[in-house]
Amino acid sequence: MSTWISRGAALAVGFGAAVTAAGALAHDDPMPKNPTPAQRAAYVRHDHFQELDKAFKAVGDELKKSAPDKAVLASSARMVATMADAIPSWFPRGSGVEARPMSGAKANIWTDAAGFGAKAADLQAEALKLSQAAANGDVAGVKAQYGPVGGACQACHDTYRSGRKM
Ligand code: HEC
């Protein structure tokens, strides 16, 4: 059992690091002056995903330590769960590549809104479990839940995100 957990955590840790590196590329892409609401949403969403990634990676970094700081786990996991809840609101119609050419948001986010919403709900459920374990100071529980959260990120990216792969 412990082999499975550590393999899942290692995969998820690698995933977070790769996503961060890819995200850094997009910094040469400032928001246009006087953006439309859809343009603003597309650019702000980029920042939100960077923050979500940072919070998730903070959990992974803490888990690598021999004595993880439970307060850091709790605050970072709570941030992941809070941001996961907000994901659907980051995708108003018209905020895809038409609003930001570098966007990785695929058109099926809006043509298959139910499927996209289901992927967001999957992450919300997994992130809630992560945050509950962290709030309880249950380090083993956080460790066990880290892989499933990373898997829920990946599952959505596989279908609804184009371009840069992690
Ligand atoms: C419901 C779907 C969905 C889920 C769940 C999801 N993402 Fe994403 N993510 C996307 C989409 C779509 C994009 C592309 C957005 C864009 O470029 O406009 C994206 C982009 C990103 C980016 C790149 C941001 C940028 O612009 O450089 C990062 C980093 C990221 N996601 C991290 C995560 C992490 C970490 C998780 C899980 C904790 C996660 N995502 C969960 C859909 C999702």
C-alpha cells in the first residue's frame, strides 16, 4: 500500500513542477490595454491557475519533508480546495483563444459545458478530501489524497486544455 501512495505522490509532484515551468513561458503575454470582459477573464484565469498550481505544489513540497508542517499543509490544501470551487467561474463564454491567443482553453469547454463541469466537480471533490485531511492534521491522509487531486487536474487538461502538455 505504501508503494502505491508514494508512487502516486511522486507522479503528482512531477506533474506540478512541469506545469509550473510551462506556465512561466506565458509571462511575456501581458493583458491588452482596455481589455473586454472576456479578455480580462482569459488573462486573470492564467494568474489564477498559476496560484492554484503554486498552492498544490506547496502541498507536494511539504510532503517531501521528513516532518511536514501541518499548518502549511492545511493552508495550502484549503487554498487548492477554494480555488477548485472557483474554476467554473473562470471560463465565461468568449474567453478562449479568441480573447487570448496563447490560451490553452479548448472550444469544447463551452460546447461540452456539462463534461467540463463534471471534471471541475471531480477536482472539487478530491480537493475537499485533501483539505479535510490537512485540516485534521492527518499527514498520511494528505499524502494518500495528493495523487488523486493531481489526477483530477490532469483528467481535465487531457480533454479541455490544448498545447503545452505537462
Ligand atoms: C475543469 C478543468 C480543469 C481542472 C480540474 C484543472 N485545470 Fe488547469 N487548466 C484548465 C484549462 C482549460 C487550462 C487552460 C486555460 C487557458 O490557457 O486559458 C488550464 C491551465 C492550467 C495551467 C496553466 C495556466 C497558464 O495560463 O499558464 C496550470 C498551471 C494549471 N492549469 C494547473 C492546474 C492544477 C494544478 C490543477 C489541479 C489542482 C488544475 N489545473 C485543474 C482546466 C482545468
